[in-house]
Amino acid sequence: MNISYSFIVEKLADKFGTAPPYCYYAILSQLSTYFNNSIIVDLGTHRGESAAALAHNKSNIVYSYDIEHREEAAELFEKIEFENIKYIIGNCIESNWSGMAMLEGIQPKSDKEIFLSSELIFLDVDPHDGIKEDKVLNFLIDNNWKGVMVCDDIGMGREPGKENAHPSMRNWWHSIDIPKYNISKNYFAAGTGTGIVAFDNQEVIF
């Protein structure tokens, strides 16, 4: 997967911008083009921009999770260009992926089934302390997941004054002992750091 330059950044410029903190959405959109007819998970919807970026490849279904409903995200997802996004409210981490997604037009699926059948996950949950992130990582490892996970805010960004942000996340990132890529120096990375964990030793060019 080559993200050394995003060929879709110009398409995203008007929507998200090309400077921190929004430029990393270009990476998410480009990564979505490496998967077709696949499931992608956006863990931490917030305002919905990350899910919208992941929905760039319309052949995929994006399941976007948040622990509370946000009207801003819901309104964004109502646009026809984002009809491949499914918005799920629930704390899948604390419920140990035992919840069920009951969505119109989609066969009911458990959170566990959704995560383990996905090929790409974007992880961006609050607070950035490495605790919930570690639960997600271990869940995927324990279930022999073979996809790619993009991690936001790993604490080693290039944004002035935030080079050492989120020290707990930085410690968590350093503790990961499976193949990973710190892409924080990439032009399109988040200002507080972006990392990619390759669970099946996928190659990432950045």
C-alpha cells in the first residue's frame, strides 16, 4: 500500500483541507482504494469526517462506531455520497464486542463479526491514553485478525508544540510487537502522529 503521495488529496481539499489536522483524511481515502467490496471500521465517529474519508471507495461498507449520537455526523451521513456508511451507537470495547448492529437494509451482525470481517480499521477513541487502544489491539490479535489498522494520535507528530503529545499513546505504540509503521513524518499524517499496524505483515510505503 503506497501512501507516499495521495493522488486523491485534490478531491478532498475542498471538503477537508490539506493541512493539519485534516490532511490525514487523504490517507484514509487512499487506503480505502486498496480494498473492494469489503468492510471497513471507523472506531470513533466524532463529527464523521474520518468515516466520510474511508467511504471514498463506494464498493465498501463503512461501519462507524461512537458511544453517543452526534447530530453533525448523522446529518453528514444522510448525504447520498455517504450512503455506504452505517452509523452505530454503542460502546463495543466495554461490551467486549457482544453488541448487535441492527441496521435497515443490512443483515443483523454482532460487533465481533463486523470487526473480524473487516479489512481496514481506523482507531481514534477518547481519551488518548493507550488503554482502550490496547484492548482493541489484543482483541484483534487474540482472534487472529489479518487486516490493517490505522491509529491516530500516537504521540509523535510533527505539528509544532505537539511533537511529544499523548505520552501514554506513545508508550502504547512502542509496546506493539507486531509489524507497524510510524508514518508521522508523512506530509499527510496527523499533527499528533499517525501509525499503521499491519497484522498480516502488509507492506506500507510512505
